[in-house]
Amino acid sequence: MPTLYLTPASISYLNQFLLSLSITVYLIWRFAVRPNTRASTADRFLVLFFITTTLFSLALFLEVSFLPTARLIVVYLLNSLLALLLVFLIQFAYSFPEPVPQQKIERWLALLVSLAYLGWELKIAIERFLLLSQAEVIFRPPNLDYWPVALFGWVVFVFARGTVKHWHNVAARRFALIFLMPVILMLLTIGRSYDYISTPFYHISVSVGILLCIFLFALNYLVSQPESTSLLAKFSGTVLTATLSLFGVIAWLVTPAYAAQYRPALIDNRTIRFTPNDRGGYDVEEIPFHFEMEKGRLLRLKDKPNSPEGYAQVEFLFPFFGQTYERLFIHHDGRIAFGQPGTSWSLEYRLSNIPLFFALFLDLYPEANPQSGIYMLQETQRLIVTYDQVSAFHQPEQKYTFQVILYLDGYIDLTYNGLPWQIQYSTNDRPDASPWLIGAKPGLDSAARVSFARLPLSFGPEGALDDQYLAFRQFIHAFLAPLAIAILVSNLLFLIGLPVLLLRVIARPLQTLLYGVEQFDRNQKHERIPVEYSDEIGYLTTAFNNMTSALDDLIRNLETHVSQRTADLQNANAQLRKLSVAVEQSPSSIVITNPQAEIEYVNAAFTLATGYTFEEVKGQNPRILKSGQTSPETFQEMWTTLLAGKTWRGELINRRKNGEIYWEFTVIAPIHAPDGQIIHYVAVKEDITARKIAEARLKELSITDPLTGLLNRRGFFAQAELLYERSLHPPYELAALMMDIDHFKTVNDRFGHQAGDAVLRAVAACIRNNLRPTDLVARYGGEEFVALLPRAHLGTLQEIAHRINQAVKQHPVTCNGIEICVTISIGGAKLNAESRSLDELLLQADQAMYQAKAAGRDCTVISRNTQ
């Protein structure tokens, strides 16, 4: 079996596997101990679902714990397992609690659709395995990733529909809420692919969310069954889930800090030579440093690894591992292929079957920096390939400079002349996100693993590779292995040791107490219960014994008191019925609490407004509606008024049961006893959410330009003053750009105002897309735009201005079939010690813009006052 190398994701998926396995074993045991009860259709689909979930979690664990080649085998199976899991889940949804005859056709259609998806995934997996036998790797069509989201959404729909038709079925309502979690997690996955969600938040959410979904699914099913599930099982499962969640969160929180300490064994500013030896391999030694300054012609390669734009073909006769090749392929990612280019996908499987030389293999981004590039100089006796300050795709701030010289007689010189001073490896990145491989291989990966930091060395025809990614995974594995062992030990402890302890200390005394309660309830006679331990349960038992003794005395005197009070209660009830009808029919929410703010009554309007029934809020504090958005000063003022015996009026921001935020105008009045003591509080509430939303929308419209969607002049200055105030200290890192569309009046006159509006929208989009997320941009007026750039030095200011200028020029606007090309003049200024106000900074940028206009337009001028 391939070696496991643990990551934080491994810990998360290990937790999911252990929890799912524990639930599966418990369910099978539970159905086995009731042999006289026939398993329902829902029971069978539930067990099949958890068996498949266990296998799927195991596959996920292996997928993130294996290195690329072994991982690929598991990846090919993952989606088929997920599709099978969905088949069982959908059928469970239609079968719980019992199949509905009216849904028979729909159920079969859902089965056919889910089986069709399963068949399609199996077909793709088989095709990929067949191609893998030929050392060819392909990826799944990305549009298939939306199918699981749709099918999980269908599960939610089935449960939600059952809830509407059978509102008394609480379990179906809970299932609908539980299975919203996978849909949300998949949406988080899609959002992360577009960098909308931070990596730590995503992984922690997924780790905890899946564990909760698995546990709540099983728990909700068990508590819905006629036969009860013991408190012992529920408590053990809850503790196990909480502990596994904690382990998963710890892994994601602490591992990145540990990973940041990793330093790869890469030595900069040195030259190593690969010399062919008589064994059909190479001798590698360090030679005096040399770097050819003449770089030759620029190869305009792009970050398109599986496209001809990602590599350059060169005719050069070169012997490599005893075989002479006429064609070489220089790839953008630091590898040179011999004979044929190959694809980056095929590197997933044993580094492909193509002869390769890895100078410094990682995902490079040649087009990210105009001052960088990949160059080739072909001479009679040698071929020089230079990667000059090429940025990494995943970490663009890191730039790499290295050079490969291929000599006609088979020698290879590899020179590093500019590696980042601190190369960062992330636990969540793909292998090629950081420097991965150095070395040479003749075909399918059989190369020895070496370290080129320790020279000289020699290898034969099998080749040799310095696998930096493997070293990093070993580094992380050594850190996480004790945590994985702790998880396994704690899992055994909670599944075996904790139930035994709870059975002895809690379950048995509780059963004794429960027996006494049942006896009292059946006979209404006091029987003293023996106290086994002097703990909380023993205290409850003693209190119950005392209570039943006192009840015996009370019952004997109760009939006399009841007859005396019956007449008074009948009169009071008549009055209360009148008041109750008025309160119940009130369109406003009414809440009555005791002096301790514990709810004693709510009317129907309250339930309609908040979603909480009286049974759910009885005895609760009204703070269950608290959203956290009402200021503490408002609550302090409210209680000061109420405790003074006065009526309070004000607005509160609360949260409904479904999580929705709403505003309400509230009047709270104290009710006094004859002696002046406050005995109740009555609150009358009116929902004013619609009015508040309308006010907020009007405020937003007042600061937004309706044509471009940018801030208008008013909205800009409201935020710009804050940025300016924060920048009034060295190094004064605040800059301004004033931008004006050249000859905009001509566009309006020639093509009409509709075209002018389209140009304004397009230019606004170009400016917004080429600024940083922290930059502030607005339409200043007419065809003029302004941007304020915090933490921007002079180089950044010039780079952003150039990028905006080029973007506008390279993106013509099409309106009514006519292509309109426009340019933009840009003036820039940077805050310095002499700047006296924001207006002065903007004036400097505006003057620079007019200098750009005077210089012929379509250019950028930075103010001379900028330091």
C-alpha cells in the first residue's frame, strides 16, 4: 500500500470516517438486536447510505494523504462513490417514514436520474482508468460538479415538501434543515474556487459541518423511531462528534503556522552540472558559478500547460539517457521535454512516460510581469534556456531566475541565480504551487529520490529526482501523526470506555430514580428510593423523596382549598376570557414576562412574526430574539426606564427563528401589584422591517452612481476622508488617480448618448477590475473618475495606472453592432509630508491628468510633487 502523508485535510476526513464507521456499526448492531422486527425500506436505505458514506470518507482520507500518483487512483473512484451515496440518500428521502403511493412515479424517476448520474460517473471513471494504463491522465468535465449540488437540493426539497404536507412530522422538518448543510458546503466550495472565501474558514467550516451533518442525520432518524435510543448512546455520540470536531479545528489552526517554518533544501547562486556517465545515467557535481547574461530571444509562453501556447518547440540534436532527440519542448513551468511535449495532467501519474528534465518544476506565470520572461539562445554547440524573474502563479510576489544550458555532447548545466529568499509551502496547495521537482527521468517514473543539496552524486539509467514536495509532506506528517494517534485512541475511549463509565455512574442510578417516579405516577403513593451515590443524581433522588413526602401532606389538604377557590377562579376566568380574545386577535405581537424576564405568554401574532411557538419560548428570556445588532446603550436605557417603573418605547433589531433579521418598534410597560412591586412586564411590538429597508435603500441610492454602479462624488468623499485621516503619518502611503475619457464628447456626438453610457459603464468596469480590493473608486463627474489607493508606493501607483490605461485601450465597447475604441488620460499624485488636505492631493492628481491631456492624451502623468 502507498505511504500515507497526513495533512490537516487528512485529520478532517479521518474524523468523518471514524464517526461514519461508528454510526454504521451502531445501526447494524441496533437492527441485529431486534430480529423480530422487520426492517423498513427507510432502514435499509439508511444503512446502505452510511456504509457508502464510510467508504466515501475513507476514500477522501486516502485522496488527501497519498502523493500524486497513488492519489490519482482514489480520485477516479471518488465521484462514483458520491453518486452511489446520493442514490441511497434520495431513496431514503422518498421512503421516510414510509413511501407515499402518490409519489411512486416521481420516486422511480428520481431513481433513474440518480442512477444515470452514477452510470455516467462510472463510465468516466472506467475511461480514465483505461487511459491511465497508457500513462495518459484526463480530468472530469467540470460541469458534472453541479450535479451533486442539484441532487442534494432535491433531497432538501423532498423533505421540505413532506414537512408542508405533514407538519406534525418534526423529523422531516429537521431532515430538511440538516440537508441544507451539504448544499451550503458545496456552495462554499464553489465560492472558494473564485477566492470569495478564505482558506482557513472554508476548511474549518467543511470539517465541522460534515461531522455535524452526519451525526445530526443519524440522531434525528433514531429519535424519530418508536423504540427509544438510550441517553447513553446519544451522549456518547455527542461527545465523540464534539471531540472529533475539536481535533479537526485544531489541525487546521495550528498546522499552517508549523508549515511556515519549513525551508526547502534549495541553494541559490550556484551551478550544478549533469555529466553523462558510462552507466547510461549522469554524474552530478557543483561547478564554479556561471550565468550567461546574453538571453537570446523571448519565448512568449503563457500559463496554458496543455496548450501549444504553454511550450516552445526547438530543433536541437541532444542525447538524453543514451537516446538522441531532434526536438526539445521548453515548457513554461520549468521542465524540458524530449521527443514530444506531453501534458501537465499526465504528470499526475508517475510523472508521465515522457523523458523530462526538471530545472525547477512549479506552476509559473510568465505573463504576470512584463519585465520577466522565458528566453532561448541557440548556438552551434549549445542551447541556453533562461527563466528570468518569472512569477509563481499561486504566489505572484515570488519570482524565480534560473538557467539551463544543454550542450551538444550531452552535458547539462543548471544555474540558480535568483530564488525567493523565503519560499512558502502551504498545506492546502497542489504540489506544483511551490518548487516541486529537480532532476532528470528517462520515462515512466522509476527515478531514484536524491537531494541535489548534497553533491556530488551519480545515478544510472533510471534517473534521479529531488522531490521537494515529498520532503514537505514528510515534514507535515511528522507533526500530525501524534494528533492522528490521539484521535484513534480517543475514538476507542469514547466508544468503549465512556459508555462503561456512564453506565456505572449515571445510567444505573437514573434507572433507579426513573423506576421510583413511575411507581409514584402509577400509584400516587410515596415509596422511598435508595440513594446509591452522594452526587447530583443522589441529590435529585433525595429531593424526590422529600417532595413525594410533602406531596402526600398536600394532597390530603388540597381538596378543601380547591373547593374554596373554585368560585373565585370561575369569576376570574370569565374576565380573563374577554381579555384573552382581545389579546389573541391583536395584529401586534404581545409578550408577557415575569419580573425575571421569563416569558409567560405570547399571542398568535408573535408566532407569526418570529416563527417561535409559545411552547418553544415559554420560560425563556426574550433575549432569544437578540440579533447582536442592537446597541448595548439601547438595552441599558430600556432597563433603566423599566426598573424605574416607567414605560419604555424604542426600536430593536431582532432575529427570527429562521435566522432572518427584522426591525420592530417596541413598547414595554411594567405591571405593578397593589403594593407597588413590579409583577409583570407587557411588551407590544410592531414589525417595521419594510420601512427600515426602504430607508436603507434610499441612503444607498444617495451615494451611488446609477449608471456605473460606482460611488458618486458624495459617497466617495464620505469614505475618502477616513482613508486620508489614517494616512497622515509617515510613510504617507496614500495615492490618488484622476482619470478622464479622451474625446468623450466626440463619442456622444458621433454615436449617441446610449453609446456614451455604454462606454462609461465599460470604462468603469475596467477601472474597478484593475484596482485592488482595498482601493476606493468613484465616478467624479461626467466622464471623469477618481481612485484613492491606500498603502501604495510610487511603483505600485505607476503600475496600477499603466494597467488601467492598457485595459481601457484593449477592451473596445460594442454598441448596436458598432465597435468603439476609447483611451483614457490618467493623472496621479502621492501623499507627502507637505500635503495639507485631501482636496490638495486630489488637485495635484487633477493637474497631473490635465498634463497628460496636454501631452497628447492616452498616457499617465505622475505629479512632480510626489515623493
